[in-house]
Amino acid sequence: MNRACIIFNPAARGEKARRLFERLRTTVGDSTIRVTEYPGDAEAQTERAIEQGFRIVVAAGGDGTVNEVVNGLNGTSATLGILPLGTINVFAMELGIPIRLERAWEVIQRGKTRKVDLPRVGEQRFVQLAGVGLDAEILTRTHWWTRKTFGPLSYLLAAFGLLARAAPLLNVTINGEETHQGRFLLVGNGRYYGGRFPVFPDAKLDDGLLDGCLFAELNAFAVARYLQGVLARRHTQFSDVFYFQAERLTVESDRPVPLEVDGELYGHTPCSFSISPAELEVIVP
């Protein structure tokens, strides 16, 4: 295996973070480990690793860490490795990478690679998913400490407050041609959202297409029905859900609506999505 630099984002702090670091150190032996200290540091650490000649950069963390490392790779020929140590790493799940640290490291050591597409919103790359509307609004209303302490309950409480008011209308234009309207948009590269929830059943990581799911309504009854539909893999058949595939799309609204990429707030509408086929080389089982 080529020399690898591991970018480690300790989701916890204190004693728990120290134990996780020691386990990581024991697993990867004398490989280089860089520990992130603040948001955005994984991207900066990745850029430095590339400058220092590392050809493999391993994101040890959740989807947010993977996102930062991928943006730090910045289209270079370096290869991405993943050790799914975060609260959730849907991209690793999509690729079939084991959750157990030691087994995931074995995958990296074997060094089998695959080329996958890389979506963008503006100039920001992302690996798994972006959301415009509800899920991004929830992130704006929940502090990271609250999310870590109360988990899904914190999202549920924030959602109740949001569903009690009217959401702005989104105008989604696909491939510069047809425009559709809805209240909440999810854009994905893979099948899953938030875990093993198959929001994008037709998605493939290497088909050169973005998958989109535009939901027409945003009230408690509609969201409960959408969730039930996703779990039953029937939501794409609903008359008020528009499922599509596209090479590019734009989103506009009459007032700014927040946007998240790979679980982190990024910006607001208006925004434009595109995809670069086979841009990212990643180590896979």
C-alpha cells in the first residue's frame, strides 16, 4: 500500500476521544495521523498532506469529515480511504465499507479502488447528499451539542416547530429545461439518506447523474406519509413526490432557503448542482 495520511476527526472530546485515538493508533501502526482541531481543518490538513506527497488520504470520521477531505483533494489524483468513525457515515455504508475499525483498515490495506462520480453545489463538492429546505432548516435550529446529546429527538423537536408554518416554494429547473415546484428537495449521488433509508432507489455512484426527490407538501401529515413511503420503498410512486435524474439543476425561491451538504450547513438558495463523472478514486472492499 502507498503511504497514507489519516485525517482523524474526534467526534467526542476528553477521555473518549483519547481512547478512540489510541485504538486508531494501534490499528494503523506507524501510518501518519493528523488530528483535526476545528471545522474546516480536515480540508486544510488534506491539502497539506497532498503537498507533502501523500497519495492516499484517509478520512477517519463521519460524512462531514469525508466531505472536507474530498474538498481538500480538490480534483487531484490522490485516492480517498474511509474509516467510518463518526456518528454516521452513509457514504461508507453506500460503498460497503465495514463499520468496525479494524476491518475497514484491512480494506484500505488491500487497496482495491473504484472511480465514482462527484457532485457539486456551486464549487463545493459532496459525496452523498444535499438537502434544500426541511433538513437544512432543522440543522439551523439545532446546536451541535443538542444533536449529540439528544440525537434524533433534537431533530424531531425542531421539525415540529418548522412544520407548523408555511414553507417557501422551491423552483427546481432540470438540465436547463423543465421546471418543477415543491417545498423540500433532496439531491443524492447514492441510494441512502440518514442511514439505510433508500430515498434514491435508482441511484448509482458511477452513472454520471444526480438523483433528486422533490416533495410537494411540508406539513406533519405529509412528512409522516413520505417517511412511511420511504420505509416501504413506495414514495417515488406518490403523486406529490417528483423523482428525477439529471446532469445539472438549479434551485430558486422567493426568499433564501438554507442548504446542507453531507449533513453540514453550506448556504442558501439560489443554488446550482452539477456532477463530474468518475472524478473521485476511493478505496473499496
